[in-house]
Amino acid sequence: MPKEENSLNDDILTGTGWVSFQLMSSQGTRILVKLILARLLVPGYFGIVGMAVVFTGLFEAIGDLGLAAALTQFKKERLTRIHLDTAFWLSVLFSGLIFLILTFGIAPFAVWFYGEPSLQSVIPVLGLSVLLSPLSLIHRILLIRELNFKPLSLMDVGASFGSGIIAVLLALGGAGVWSIVSHNILSFALAVPVFWWVTPWRPRLNFSGKAFSEILGLGIYESLKRILLFLTKNFDYLVVGKLLGAEMLGFYTLAFIFTDTFRQRIMSILNKVMFPVYSRLENDMSAIKAYYLRVIKYNTLIITPIMLYLVFFADPLIPYLVGATWGPMIFPVRAMAVACIIHTIGGTTDSLLKGIGRFDLNFKVYLINTFLVTIPAFVIGINFWGINGAALAVVIYKISSRIIYQYYIRKYVRVYETDILRALIPAVTGWMGTIPIIVISYTFIPYYNMLIFIGASTAFFLFYFLAIYTFRRRELKYILDQLYLNKAKAK
């Protein structure tokens, strides 16, 4: 293997290790905090925040105008100091304008649309994240370009832990919806000063029209794609909140946290690492194909057993974790878990297309999927079956997205369906191993006994990994050896 490829593999493994640490620590903390808050608060509070995020999240998604993705994709020899300064001041000014629109335009409209007066104050406070995010934008970009994920991970872990403690204390003190709001924004506030402390880059009062045109030329597709992606992911929130109210939206929101949000956090490990990697390998399609299939293999090994477990065990699991009050979220959890399995099989398609400079294709995929599939599916599903229909619409959206993306991946990277099937073999082997536990559990196990349920849950994952170890032992050993060697090099 060439020296340069060895170096890149080491960078990928190191980055993956640190982002994995970030996921297990910070994202695990966030999910745990959400579960604790669900125990302490009523579903309606989650619904109010869900209503607000429908509006604030859109502006968060486009707050950097796609500049982060564009600057990450820039070749090293093209990126200059003036590009960074221009991107910083542009994002700061744009985020300030967005905050004013949120406070004086969007908040009153949301109050009228939902009939929920508390949104008048909740939306501006959540909008503070729009103001804070650009302050660490360039610092993040520089670290990501160098695949230096250690400081990113440590800062995110610290911010997540601190914001989680504050949120739980606020909930115990009777702060209600503000405990959820604080959890959403404090991680931004706590991270910014640390970024400026550990990263030497400082903005200068420079701005270039030429640099603006170069970075925005790439970033505009990313921004348009984010708008469509946000509409796709939050159209259901908008309609559920409007037609069914805050309580039903609260059930639906937590179902998403259990499934798709969790899936996003895990997949973000390799998505964050692979985007700059794909950018480095922009013209080497054979290497890109190999890395892409490897990502599918690893993601499905980790994510799909968890989602398969939720499909079959959500009924007893939800009451044990968050209480019987949250029973209406059981079917949405099952449906969205199926959707997550479908999504995971697609690998890092978004990062791959951006990495090879095809921002326009990502935009086209979301444009086609949003208007021809997603919006009609959500309107019909929610109108006839409520939050259960919305969850089924998510499954339909994931299927159509997978089909469209596969067309472009096959066309530009020559990844065929047979290649993906081969990458899925280890995970499928594990799935087959869980069948006896699923059959026994559904036939004999009384789920009202918590100890028996814990035993069945443990056996499910034990049999999954036992099947992989039995039939894919050599491959599993290779993966573990690579991680061990990388850990030894990092010391």
C-alpha cells in the first residue's frame, strides 16, 4: 500500500476514533438528558420546542450559507486567508440578519399559526444558536480540513455535559419548557470561547468580492439543499403540530430522538471524517468506491442491530425508559427504526457527492424527493393516521431517497447494487443470529417482568455479535486489529 494511502488510512482511523469518542460521550449524554427530561416533563413541552424548531431550525441550517461545506471541499492550494476572513464576516452578518427576522417576524407568525403564545419568547431564545454558531465556524473548518477531530470531540463532550447538567437542574427546579430550550442552546454558548482559546486563527477586517463569489458558488447548492432537507425533515413537525397539537408533536419528537436522531449521531462519525477524505480523493474513483463501501459495512454493523431491536422490542422498552404516558410513540418508533435501516444501507452518499464536488446533485435529489414524494406522503399520512401516518411517510421518503441516490452513485462512482449487497453480508449475518431470540421473546417472555426483559435484550445483542464472530471471524478480527494498531500509533 502506498505511503500516502497509509497516512490517509491512519488519519481516517484517528479521526474515526475521536469522533466515536465524541458520539459515545456527548451524543450519549444528550440522549440520556432527553430521556431524563421526558421523565420529568410532560409531552406538551417537547411539542412546544418542536413547534419552535420548525422555524428556528431552518435558519440554523442556512446560517453559514453553505460556507463550511464549500471551504472544506476547497483544494489546499486554492484556500487563502482572504477566503477565511470573507467567510467569517459574511456568516456573522447573515446570522445577525436571521436573528432579527426570527425575533420580530417569525415568532409572531408562529404564535398565530399554532395558537401557542409561549413561542413568542421561546423562538428568539432558541435563535441565539444562530448568532453563536458563526463565531466558531472557521475554527471548526480548519480542524476538519486537517482531520484533527481531537479538539472538536473534547470541546463537544464538555459542552454537552455542562448543558445537560444545567438542563436537568432547571427541570427539577420547575423551569418546564425552558429546561429543554437551555439544553438546545447552551452547548453552542459553552463551546465558542473554548474554540477561540485552543485555535490560533483570528478574523481580520478583510473582505473580498472575488473570494465571496468563489466560496458562495459552491456553498449556494449546499444552502439550497439544506433548505429542502429541512423542509423534508420538518414538514411533518409543521403539520403534526398544526393539526394534532403540542402533545402529539411531543410524542412524535421523542420517537425521532429514539431513532432517526440517534442514527444521525452514529452516522455522523464517518460522515464528518469522510467528507474531507472524499475531497482529497476527488479524482480517484476506485479509492472513493472502496471507502464508500467500507463505510456502509461499518455503519450497518453498528446501527442496524439497534434499529432492529427497536422494531421488535419498542413495546416493552418505551414504558420502562420514559413511562407509560409515552405509549403513543411506540408505533412511530418502530416505523422510523425501519426507515433508519433503509437510510444506513445508503452509506455516506451526501458526503460522497459533496466530496467529489457535485453539490448540485445533492440539491437535485432533495428537490425531486421533497416535492414528488415527501410532502404528498406526509399530507396523506398525517391526515388519515396521525403521527403513525407521519412515521410511515418517513419510511416512504427513505426508500425513494435511497433509489434516487443509488442512481447517481452508480453513474459517477460505479457502485452497483451487488457491491452494496456484499458490504451488507456481515450485518445480515448478525440479523440472522437474532431470529431465535425474537421468536422466543414473542412466544414465551412476559415483558411485565423487567429482569426477564433485560435478559432478553442482552441475549438479542449477544446473539447478534456471536453470529458475526462465528461466520465472519476473520473480517471482524481485521477491523479490531486495525483499530488497535491505530490506537497504539496515537500514543
